[in-house]
Amino acid sequence: MNRRSLMVASAAVALMAGWAQPSWAAADFTNKTITMVIPFGVGGGSDVWGRFNAALLQKYLPGKPAVVVKNQPGGGSVSGSNIFAVQAKPDGLTVLGTSGSTQFPYLLGEPRVKYDYKDWKLVLAAPTGGVAYLSSKLGVKSLKDLGKLKGTQLHYASQGLTSLDMVPLLGFRLLGLDVQHVVGFPGRGEGRIAFERGEMDIDYQTTSAYLRSAMPLVKSGDAVPLFSWGVLDEHGNLARDPNFPDLPHFEEAYEIAMGKKPSGIEWEAFRAFLVAGFPGQKLLVLPKGTPDDIVEAYRNAVRQMVKDPEYIEKRDDLIGEYEELTDKPGEQLFKAATTISPEAREWVRNFLIKDYGVSFEK
């Protein structure tokens, strides 16, 4: 083989070797520190979720960088997210963990929101779930009996009209229930305690809290489960929560109670916030302009992380009994949790302004 042929052959081998390299190999975080911004305070659900994922991601990102959590609370997570949108560089060294509390102001088009989810690159999406239940003193045994509550005002402990409790606010209304939302409760745990004391007669708890603290109320006969919020299947349709296969999801609950399938602008608006609040509640994202090789490095780390024995052992207790998703399934959930039609947004805003005096001014 002459020198020219040898050079061509060597170049071909080098090119093939380049093709054989995984696309994330170009990203290298050796001796780097990655900051995971959690725009919430220390100790809450988002903080626990962020720290759990940070500890495992650093094992699988190229170069095994340190991944540290930076809590940046304020404005219900809007402040920290705004700062991330403006300041985070597209070098893979800063990621943001958002929650439904971050998605809701975005979907509502609040002027204080300066970030746009369309700019960000998804790393993973994390679903969660929950179950709604009634006091057994109301005499309702199942969804088919909801008609018995006509003319009865129910009471629900709310954390805020535009918080995650907007999902039950809109959902109970769709079911034709007259519910007074008592605003000012710091968390769902306090709401459950008020339910136990008889001060509230309708409630919901997230999956882990329901199994731990509300299920005993069901077993004792003090509470009647109605439905789960549901999860999304691979086609984007609501499906039964795998943790509660015997409970209807909300869409099924509506059909049982109302005798027809849900439709119309009110249903469209509710569904957008339902998905953002539960099936697509938590999102881990990279900033605008992040190169594809860095995005792929993160996603590859997630693929390995979810198979880690430590992840599998601790996940259910720490972040819930749901699979965290990346790649196409995660992208689908990301889009569903951050998208609302202008008409549905306008309906929700007008409803909150007219019925509850909510202001969307700066």
C-alpha cells in the first residue's frame, strides 16, 4: 500500500471511530461543578426531588462532576426561574428544576414571568399523582351518588387560588360541586388535618401522602375515595394511576358523575393545569442555546440513573412511585405540561378575576 492509500485508509478508520463514539462523548465535565437551581426553599418536595437526582446524576455525567443544589426561592419559584432564564450559560454547568408552581404562572401568562419553556431543553420529566376524597358523613358512597350533594356547600383547605390547588378548584367545579375554597393553608398536610377535625369535608392528597396518611381514614370509614388525577399514556391520553388501578382517573370520574364525556373550553383549560400539576409536575431543564451534545450527555446520564440500584431502592420513598422520563416520552410530557391554547388561558384568567378577584397585574 502506497503512502497516499495508507493516508486515506487511516482517515477512513479515524472517521469510522468518530462515528462509533456516542454523541455525548464530546461533553466532558471533569473537575467541574454543576449547579442545580431549585427555585424553592430547603426541605420542600422540590428540594428533596432535586437533591435526590443531583446525587445520582453526578455518577453518570461525563467526567463525574460535583452536582450541587442551589435553593433560590421567591415569588412561588418565579424569581429563581427568571434569574436562570437571564443568567444561565449554555455550557451545561447550570440546570433548573421546576414544578407545577413554576408552570402555572407561565400558563396563566402572568406579567412577572420572564421565562419561556420553549427556550429550554428538557433533561427529564417527573410525574406525580394524587387522590381526591370526601367525608363519609356526607352519605356519598361513590361517584354515582354525587347528585346527593346538590345544594350542599363543601369546604376545601386551599394553599392558594393560583397554586397547585387550582386543579381541585377547576376540577370540583366541573363535577358540579359547590365547594368553598378556604385559602391560607400552608400545605396539603395541614389540609388533611383540618379534614380529620371535621373542618373540611373534601380533600386531596398526593400519592405518597394519601397512602401514608389518608388511606387509614378510608379504612376506618371516615373518608370515601372518589378518583385519582390520573397519568398520561404514550398517546397523551389520561389513564389510570398505576398506584390506584381500581380508582377512576378524573376523566372517567366526570363521565360517571355527569353521564357524558367532558368537552368545551372549561375542560380544555382544566386539563392543561391538571397535566402541568400532576402527570408533568416536575421538569429538569437546560438553558436556551445548550448544544445537543450536552443535552445528550444529560439524557444519557438519566438513562443510566434510572437503572441504578440505589435509585430504584430509594425512589418511591423519596420522590414518589412514578418513573422519571427522558427522550421522546419526556419531551411529550414536557410539551403537554407547558402548553395551553390562548382561548383556554383567557377563560381561566377571566374566571379567576370574575369569581375570585384574582389580579394579574404586575
